[in-house]
Amino acid sequence: MNNKSVPTVIENDVVVTMDYELLVDGELIDSSQENGPIDFLQGHENIVPGLERELYGLKVGDSVSVTVSPEDGYGEYDDDAVIEVPRSEFPNDFTPEPGMELEVRDEENELHEATILDVTDDVVVLDFNDPLAGETLQFHVTILELRAATAEELEHGHVHDAGHEH
């Protein structure tokens, strides 16, 4: 057991557990009711900057609503992140369809998520924007628990749980 005291307010390097609802244009997009509360390390960009900034100083039991602009959320929509890829670059046994999400490796072998926007005989149009890019986000959050981060969590910059792989 570590001997750190339990934090009483949200500040950098505190692990926060919170319930949340995320709405876009009044429509519920995501919530802890569906996926369980989230744990994150405050001050380490584990959540969108506009929400993280508004949580400083909150205590267990506090509930707030926060509106996050695109530039403080998932960014503005970037038309340059939409590209056409020749159909021949996809495996023959793959049938691309609009709305499908896939992971694509770039020249540096890094993985990127894309959504298929359109498919023709010759090309597949991929959108590498986050699905929430350009959207104003409305969060409703309730702080459930605060705890001191472990040395390993601080070193890695995110929360570890029992199933975490290194």
C-alpha cells in the first residue's frame, strides 16, 4: 500500500474516475451507462483538452456540464485528411463499403483509423478525420473517485488497470 494521501480535488497527476455522457447536437453519442465509468490521469492529455481543463478543482460528487469546441475537442474537420486510394491496393477478398471503419498502415508502419466515405470501381475514398472532428461536444460528468497515481502510471502517462499490457 502506498502512503500517499488521497487527493481531495482534481489536479495534475491525480487519477480521476467519472461517469459521463457525451452529446453532439443533443444526441447521446457515448456514456458510462453503456461502457462503465472512465479512469484517466489528469494533466496527461488522456481526454480531450477542453474537458480536462474544466475539471481542475472538482471534488468527488461534483457534477458539471461542459461544452467543448472542435479546436478543444477532436479538432476541426480537415478536408486534406480525405484521400482516394486505388481499389487495387486492397486485398481481392475485401469488399469495402461506405461507413466501414478500418485501420491503415502508413509508410512508417504506423496505424491510423479511417472511415470509408465512398467506393467506386477504381477508388476507395478514406476519411482519416476522427468521427467527431468539427463537432461541438457537450459533456455531462460526475466525479466518482480520486486517487494518487502510481509511479508507473506517472512514468507511462496513463492509468493502469489489472488487464494493462506493457
